[in-house]
Amino acid sequence: MNTTDTVLNISCYKFVPLPDAAALRDVLHERAVAAHLKGTILLAEEGINFFLAGPVDAVRGFVAQLRTDERFADLEPKESWSATVPFRKMLVKVKREIIRMDHPTIRPAAGRAPSVDPATLRRWLDQGHDDDGREVVTLDTRNAFEVDAGTFDNAIDWRIDKFTEFPPALRAHKSELQDKTVVSFCTGGIRCEKAAILMREEGLPHVYQLEGGILKYFELTDGAHYHGGCFVFDERRVLDTGLAIDTPTAAAAATEGAIKS
């Protein structure tokens, strides 16, 4: 963190039943605006997903108030810092899914897939196998343009353009993963959590999700075995392994985005 970086950025999600998502939308929007926060909160019957930025006391105070609801008591946001707020508005939306997969049998609130913490994954990658001696492969569940900003060394990348393409891509490539330990990963954990559950349902026995995603890996390790940066969906564009703006990669990502639009 640089001394000029006084804006706290957080990302967090939790799969938990929220039958009152519509009512929560108004409550959380009012709280966030009153705290002068900017970013996005997504709510659905399956849970909450949010990205917020603002002064440190305001951000942490908002999270503390969220935790007074027992459904959110164990929220553990991932933190990073910036010199300016990388969002222009404060949006709270109710969606059908907090991350769209179009696979309604996948309900993480009913039971998560096993996870592996960042330190353990780093050790597995160092040694080239898991603790049972099985080959470890990392599976990137993000969109192709995100992967292009950076990913784990030798990660499997099926070049999907949106997460709804993951289920058919898995079925096309499932046999290639059968005898391996597969660690699915994404930016913050939400996509790789659904992906890991689906892989288990499809009969792959040795599947884990990377706990906290790439951002938590950057936070808790030295970023070994990862090349490039991590694309984030705000004006920072790409973060390096120290969770600071990766300026050259961010500029390239912004240019690419402008070309596509």
C-alpha cells in the first residue's frame, strides 16, 4: 500500500438464501449512499456479491453493520487500496443469480465443494502434485479476456466468453481431468465455487476451489506460479500480485475494451 492510497476497496460474496432480496436492495442502497460509498451490490435468492470503495472507516463500518444480520455474520471481504475511488456510482441490483450460470441445480448454500487455501495451492504447485501424489492442474473459470491479463502458469483455459458457457465446456473436456486433482479459480471465488460443485456433480472426484480466488492468493502468498495481473471489474482494470494497479497491463486492457466496444 502506498501512502497516497487511502481508498479502501473490498470484494465479497456469500451464497446464503435471501428470500427478502428485494427488500434488502432498498435498505443496503440507503446505507451505502449515506456512507458515501460507491460500487455494486448484487442480491439474489441465492446470496450476495459486492464490490465497494470509499474511506476506510465508512467501508468497514458498512461491513460491520452487514454482519449484524446473522446471515452475513461471517463475511470476510478481500481488501485492496487505491488513490481514487474506481467506481462512478453506487448500484444495488436484484438478479436471478449473483453469478449467472443458468444451472439451477447448483446451489452452493446447500453445500460447498471442498476448497484449498492459497498457501496449500502454492505448495502443491511448488512440488508438482498434491499431498496424495496426484498431478495438480489449475482450471481458469473466467472469461477469455480476463485470462489474457494474467493467469496461473499452465492453467487450463477453455476460452469461454461468459460463465454460462462453462457447463458445456466442462462436458467437452471432462475426460482430460478425470485422473487429476483440479483446482478451479477465478477473481474472488464466486465462479470457481459454482464450477467446482458442477465438476463434482459431473463425476470428477478430485476437485477443489481456490479459497478466495486470485485476489486472496495475491494477498496471502508472494504470487508465485502466477504470471501477469488479475483483471477486476472497476476502473483500476488490472491488479498486480501486490494488489496495486498493474499500469501497463491495465492500459492494454482498457485499450482492448475500447476496441471491443
